[in-house]
Amino acid sequence: MTTEPLFPGFRAQTIDAAPGVGIHTIIGGKGPPLLLLHGHPQTHAIWHKVAPELARHFTVVACDLRGYGDSSKPPGTEDHANYSKRTMAGDVLAVMRELGFGRFSILAHDRGARVAHRLAADHPDAVQRMVLLDIAPTLAMYEQTTEAFARAYWHWFFLIQRAPLPERLIEADPQAYVTDVMGSRSAGLAPFDPRALAEYQRCLAIPGTAHGICEDYRASAGIDLEHDRADRQAGRRLAVPLRVLWGRQGVVERCFVPLDEWRAVADDVSGEALPCGHYIPEEAPDALLARALPFLTERPDDHQP
């Protein structure tokens, strides 16, 4: 395995986003700001195949979410509010503001895409454009759960069980949890650089990570749904230009109609399936860049006659 860094030319720092919560962040490139957010059970390392090209166009800021990677892992609360997507969105918004970016675009996958959704809903003036990868809205996915979805996304229902049951089982063999969960998807483990896979395994073994991950999912099955239902009841919709991309071999494609679900909550939606499974930035980096870059670099007046 090569010892070359995953993100050559990027600098790393931990930024205080809330009292007692530091968010591990890497920054590289130049140009307008672009925030990258990862999913489960991963870290910012998921972006290593696309970050060099993105950094030619943007100042790229990639964060480890609260509870993941080398970011802080505070204990959960009874209502899981400190792992709500609202709180996690506040973390990354604080990071961007600390770096001097009051308005920015977002490229986000999986759990990070749920954080991005809430960030755009709560702070629409902060988000210029947004690309979300391989999710439908959280509320839609829970309300439309079928047997096929539950079998494929079994971890959604395992991780929300009362502490410490799922934490104890993950902590018994965190390396196996990473390879079993990620390797069970359509592409197996073949798309993953051994350096990135080792990073995911290292970070899941950090004390508190299993709990942070479980709290993320517990919040999504509870307080996050309350926030989403409040938006729906109030008629609040996303106004930010949104592109959604998903894997043609993935569960989202099989169990949902992503464009329909996003158009139910957002005004300006485009997107398509890509020839891959769930882990788009690692399985299909070139296809992702081909669909995301033109959208992210589009100027507001590009649609004008």
C-alpha cells in the first residue's frame, strides 16, 4: 500500500464549531468556496479521488461530521438533539464562517447530504448551489419504508436501537463493521483505495465514534423527522438550485423515485442516475465530476437570454 497522502497540497485543522466540539477539516485549492460532507461509515477521505480536480475550481473545505472521523464525539442526549441534522449543520456552517465564507456551495454524500439538506433549509442565504448524492429526503425514506428497503438498509434500524447495544456490537470489531457494511453494496470493496479503507477503519475504532454514529441515526429517526414535518406543515421548501445524483445499482434507485421526492420539497431540481452503486465519489469519480462541475460552476445569469 502506497504511503502517499490522500490529499496532497491540502492543509488540515480542527475548528471549534460549538463549545467542546471541534470539527476536523481539510482545506485546499483556490476560488469560490465548496463544502464537502461525507456519509456513513466514512470520513472526509471519501473525496480523495475528486478533490484534486475540484481544487482547480474551488477552495475546497472537507469536514468530518460531528461523531465521525477526527471530529469531536460528544455524548448523546436523551432526545438526540445534539446529533440532529440541525445541530450538525450548525457545526459546518460555523466552520465555513470561521474560514471567512458566508456563502458557499455544497457537495455532499449520504449522511452529509442530510446535513446539507437541513443547512439549506435553515440557512438558505448561506447556500449558493447544492449537489446531493444517493439519498432521497429522510422523511420520504422513513414514510415509504418497505420490506425491500428495510432489508437493504438494515443498519438504519440497527443503529437506532437503545444504547449501548449497537455501540457494543460495533466496538467488538470496528474493522469488520466497515468492510462488512461497505463491502455488502453492489460493487463490493473493489472501488476503495486501501489507504481510504484503512482510514475509515482507524476512525471507527476511535473511542466514541460508534456512539456518535448511532446518535446520528437515532436523531434521524426522531427529532430530524419532527423538523422535516414542521417544514412540510409550514410549506417551507428549498429554494437553492439542487442537483441530485444517485447510483443506478443502488437502493435509492430500486426503492424510490429520487427526482419526484426532491421535487416535493425543493423548487429547482435536476439530476440523474450514475453508472455505479452507493459510494459515488469512489466508484464513479469521473462521472460525478462530469455532472457536478458544470452545475457547481454555473453562474446565476447563465440561464438568461
